[in-house]
Amino acid sequence: MIISALLTILGLSLFETVSSIDNAIINAEVLHTMEPKARRWFLTWGFLFSVFIARGLLPLIIISIFKSQTALYIFAGLFLVLLFLQWFFDKEESILLKFIEKFFMKRGFSSDTSKIIFLEVIDFVFSVDGVIGAFAFTLSIPLILIGNGLGAFFVRRLTVGNIARIKKYVYLKNGAMYSILVLGIIMILQSFHYDIPEYVSPSATFIIIGFFFLKSKLGLSTNKIYGHKVPRRI
């Protein structure tokens, strides 16, 4: 039981971290333009907001909306599969993300307060796929809160750390999206009452993301030798 819970938490943390790399990049770019005090506020109180509201309250609300696990798994599974297909066939960023950026740009987006609000809204949007994907691991709110919370913490550390190096691992986004596809399929199968062992979701996440991480490292080595760019989408 304890080993299963730990595996679930580790899988959730890895999935949340990798699927939020784009979020970390946006955070780093915006925080660079902010005063140190506002930066610290976002990285502390903003972090608590993102964990308890986006990754604690949101999954609780979603679970309470659905009357049965079957309905929840169908919704969550189809959402993730469609999210993968949208990413795979459309190179443009999400319409919702564009709308948020446009909304804030029209209102100046100049004060540190508006930038913090912008980053919190963006974080909430990016957290949705992580929260819904978490249902493939577990329906336990405490485990989701701990696992996704740790992932959110790692994303914050990436934000203030060496984000330029992370951006070089160009296939990590692929790993996150293929994980989303697999998690979506798992939940669809669960909605048809297929018995999927608890270790399958975290194990699949480790394998897929590990594969694309190694592929990214190989791409970096190839670039150094031959001097060409690695395609980001496969």
C-alpha cells in the first residue's frame, strides 16, 4: 500500500513537472521583468495558491460534479486524447492561452500586480491537464495534492534555475503529450471496466518521459557533432 502510494506520488510529480515546462518558461520570461519583492511573492504565496486552489480544490470540484467513476473516466480520458490530438495536428498554442495573453496585453500588463495575476491565471490553465491526467493515477485528493504539489514546486525551481538548459531538451514536450495520450487511453479503458493495475499509469509515465529525455540528450550530442537542429515534434 505504501509502495503503491509512493509510486503514484512520484508518477504524478514527474508528469506534472514535465507537462508544465512551458509554464516554467513563461514564468521565467515574465519574472525577469519584475521587481525582486514581487518575484518573491509569486514564488512563495503564489506557489501556495497554485497548489491548494488549482491542484487541491479543482480535482475535488471535478470529482464532485460526476455521479460515477465511469462518467469521470470517460470525460477525463476523452479530454486528454483530444488534447493530444490538438497538439499533434496543430502547431499553434491553445486558443485559451492566446485569449488570456491578449486580454492582459490590452490592459497594459505593465505593473507587477497585473503580471502576478497573469502568471497565476496561466498556471491555472496549465494545471488543468495535469489535474485531469492525475485521475489516471488515483482518485485520492490527498495523493493528487501531494504529487501535483511536488511537481508544481519543481516547476517553480525550474523557473528560478537554469531554464535555458531545460529548453534544450526539446523532446520533453513530446514525452508529456504522449504520456497524456496513454493516460487518456487508460481512463477510457477504465470507463469500460477494464481492471488496470495502479502501477501501470506511473510506470508508463516514467518509461515514456524517460525515453524522450534520453532522445533529447542524444539530440544534444548530435547537434554538437553535426551542428543541425533537432525537430521538436515526432
